[in-house]
Amino acid sequence: MTTPAIPQEHGSVALIFPGQGSQFAGMAKDLAEESATARALLERADDILGYSLSRIMAGERGDELNRTVHTQPAVFVHSMALLEVLRERHPLNPVMAAGHSLGEYSALCAAGVLDFDEALDTIRVRAEGMDNAQPPGTCAMAALLGPSREEALKIVETHRGDHVLEAANFNAPDQVVVSGHLEAVGRLVEAVKNEKRTRAVMLPVSSAFHTTLMEPAREALVARLERVVLGNASFPVIANVNAKPYPDSAHGVKQRLTAQLVSPVLWEDCVRTMRANGVELFLEVGPGKVLTGLMKRIERTVSAASIADLAGISSLGAQL
């Protein structure tokens, strides 16, 4: 039997990978039950981490899945398991890839720059560092909906005060995530409550991701990445920090990964870079549909499909 390929009439394909926040109890359950390839990858992840991530992903450990130290490995492993099954059933020839925050590790792994084992252990160090970078209950994040990038930056500047308050994610023309000390984020959210064109929504995160408050985590990540041996990329990966392709040098790759922790995610810019380079179809590989939803906010005419489970893989032809 010939395995179907992605129809060529859809032109250049890019893979995009979600980050923290897309996890859900029961994730990868269908993959573990029906795919020997995915099941082997999940078992391998358990061995690398030294605990049963697969049980946490299945929802057997209460709220453990929503802890950063488990969420990040879980989302990465789910994305990689989906990608392996997708490649078995639909041969892919992506022209480039990108990932949102944590998802950048998935993109680099998909391109062959990182191998699975090294990527997962590095993510473990990254997640632990981010979780411990600041004292519990001192930081927060919120989504600003409505204002332009320039307007959002002015709002941040106005309400920063003596605290750390920074733009953390530029997700779409009308969506910017802010991050920093709890007092400053709370002050901003309260201040825009009566604004007609602006909404601010607190996110269920008690950290200040992608700000200078993550400097302790960056230092730990630098030390871990020193031991990582990198491979050659089979296609370009667009970096969150500057929306440009990752460089060929090992130093350049590691520098961007560490800078990402303390820099905003330029997701809208990453998408525009890929579109400018001829990408016509975006395949979101991983739990949830967050990035697929953002695509329509960035460019209404863009083609995007979410592959979040086996059903998504099976219906890929129909979606296309």
C-alpha cells in the first residue's frame, strides 16, 4: 500500500508547534493505545525523565500536569509522538518550521538539530529553572486583547512603576501577553477594565516567562546546553527572538535558545517571515489549536490545520 503524501497543490508546508498552555488530561492517550511508534516514544520519555510522564499526561496524577516541570515535557513529547505517526502516514516535505516558546524545541527536534533524548532532558532543566526562577506567588502574566503592538507597549510602560513588567509574547496584531511582578500585572489589568478597545485577561500562570526575571533559569540552561551536540537542520527553523532562521553554528543555536528565556516571543513576526518565504499551509502539530487560531488573527486568508490527535492525522486529507 502506498502511503499518501500531502497534496502538492497546497504548495509549501511549514510545521508549527505549540507551547505551554495547550496541555490537557488524557493527552496522547489515543496515540499510546493505537500506535506502537508513539507508545515506544512515551516509554522512552519515562526512562529519560526517571518518572512516569505518561501517567501524568493521562491525568492519573491529579493536577500534576499543570505544573511547569511536567507541562513542558508533556507538550514536547506529545508533539513528537504526533509527528512520528504523521510521518508514517503522510510523508512530509516541510520547507521550514517554528514553535511558540517551548514549541521551538519541538521544531528544532523535527528539523534534526536536536535529538529527542537531548531535547527532552534540556527541556527538563529549562522547566525546572523557569519554575524556580522567582519566589512562588510573586509573578503573573496577562493577555492584552485589542491594542496594537505599539499601544500595548505604551500601556506596559505606563503601569510598570518600580516593578518588572514586560511584553512577553507578540502573538497577533491585537494580542500581546505581558509578564512580570504580580503587583504590576494586576495594576495593568485593573487599569484597563473600563477601556472600550482593550481587554486584559489574567493567565493561569504564576511565573513571569520571557522576561528578565527568568535570568536564573537562563543560567541553568546555558550550563545544560554546553553538553548538547547539535545536528544539521533538514529545513530552516524560525527563531522566536528575532523571527529569522536559526544559524548553522552550534554557538548561534545555543545563544538563541538561552536568549529566548528572557526575551519576548515574536510569534506574529515568525509567521510573517514564513509567509514571506512562500509558506502556504501551516500544520500545527501538538495538543490544542492555539496557534491555528492565532493564524486567522494574523492573516485571514492563511491555510492552517491542527493535528492534535490520531483523528486529526486521519482527517488530514479531508481538511486539505
